[in-house]
Amino acid sequence: MLETRRHCYCCGNPAWRQARDEFADDMANLIDLANPTRFMRFSAALLPWLAGVSALLLAVGFYLAWFVAPPDYQQGETIRIMFVHVPAAWLAMMFYAMMAVSALGTLVWRHPLADVAQKAAAPIGACFALVCLVTGALWGKPMWGTYWVWDARLTSVLVLFLIYLGIIALWRVLDEPSRAGRAVAILTLVGFVNVPIIKFSVDWWNTLHQPASVFRMGGSTIDGSMLWPLLVLALGFTLFALTLHMAAMRAEIMRRRVRTLTILEAERLDRLAARAGSAPA
Amino acid sequence: MSALIQSLGPHAGFILASYAAVAVILAGLTLAIVRDHWAQKRALAALEQRGAGRRRPGGEAP
């Protein structure tokens, strides 16, 4: 009890005061990072490292997936498709979840980077959803005898892909970024209902698609010799996607700066033209 | 290469097509993002070189 009282920062213990100040500094740094100018500086330094580590992890992951992982006793060599299909499915959902959090940032906190993050994430999530659909179809033909069935899991992933396309289209239709950001945020949050449907579709309905085999109660059902290549590739693809996301966010911040400067320049030229027109001859 | 394809068995075409699709989609995405990044960087540099958005000491833009 005495020990607890001695460490309470209310009674002026220097260690606690230092911890509190460090925490405040950390929070201030985090908030500073969320400032677009700081983000540009921070991301410029981080991008090459992120790209390098993701390239390394992908190289190791593909080596493990092609030359170390054995063929599956039922699926044979088509198990190799799973190594790209599964991470793509995870990332398609992860990017949508990130967009939903950013949508909250736009609508609730009106954070300057929230709709930038959301806009930059949409094409990346859409591409991973497309990879998931294409590789799933190419796996389905030899294993199920068909490229496509209107099964709950496949259909809900197709719906996710279509929502992504709708979001990208909405960004392009509305010119003014903050207005577009709010409209897209509402659409994103409405569409988020599809994410748990994708995840639990295999449990809620009788689907042709197999149930979860990696993240499930009772542990993974995949053998370690196939699980490790899958996890390494999933990490590599995740870092690769985050690298692209950071680069796309930088491009979007610059696009907004270009837009602002172009408007300022046009206003200046208008003022100069008006002054020249009203000047005495 | 042909040995690798043969080792993939009767479904080699599906496996290779999957990896080709991944390569094409992700390379296209990367290229689009990198090109957009450079285009915005060039546009911003051109505007800043023209002095857009900078104000003169008198309060009027140049």
C-alpha cells in the first residue's frame, strides 16, 4: 500500500512525473505526425525501408511457397494458389476496415488526413479484392469443377469489390475533396456491414467455400509446412500494401496542394486582370 | 522452366495463370501509384517555381 502511494504521481514522485511527461510527448508526436506536413517528411524517410522489407519478405515467402511447402494431400499443387489467394482476401477486408476507421475520422473528428487515407486505400483494397476473386476462380475450376458459384462467401466478396468500385467512382464524381470525403465516408460506413458478412458467411450459411482454417477457435488446421509460407507471404503483402498506401497518400496530399495553389493563382490573375481593367488609360 | 511447369502437374495452367494475374494486377497498381506520385510532384514543383500561393510583403500575391 505504502509502495503504491509512493509511486502515485499526485504526490510528486519524480519517476511518475517523468513517465507522464514522456507519455505526453509521445501523444504530441503522434498528433504531429497526423499533420500533413509532418506526414510527408516522416513518410519520405520510411517509404524506402518499408518497400525494402516488403520486397525481402515477399521474396522469402515466394521461395517457401514454391520450393519448400509440399503439395497438399487433397489439392495437390493447386495449394500454391492459396498462398496468394488467402493474403489477398485478408487485405481486401483489412483495407476496407481501415477505410471505415478513416471514415469515422472524417465524420467525427474531421481529421485532415482521414479522407486522404480513405481515398488512397480504395484502389488498393479493390485490387486485392480482384486478386482474391480471380485466383479463387482459377482455384475453383480444377477443385470444384467451376469458376464461379453464387455461394455466400464468393458473392459477399464480389459485393465488396463492387462497393470499392462505387467508392472510387464517388471520389471521381465530386470535385471538392472535403464534400467528396464526407459522402464517401457515409457510403464506406454503410458498406462496412458487408465485412462481418464475408467473415462469417461460411458459418452462417451452407457454402461451397471451406470454413476458416487459419484464424479459428482451436487453432489453425493447416500444417506448419504450409502455414509458415502463408504467414510470411501475408506479412510481405501487408507491408507491400502499406507501402503503396503511404505512396498514394503522399500523392493525394500533393494533389490537394496543387489544387489549392492553382485556385490561389487563378484568383491572383483575376485580381490583376480586374485591376488592369479599372486602371485609368 | 519446363521442369518446373511439369512438376506442377495437370493443373499447372491454373497455378501459373493465378500468379500471372497477381503480377499483372499488382504491377499495374504500383505503376499507377508511382506515376501519379511523380505527376503530382512535378505539378507542385512547377506551381511553386511560378510562385503560386506565395504572398508579397505588402500582403498581395506576386
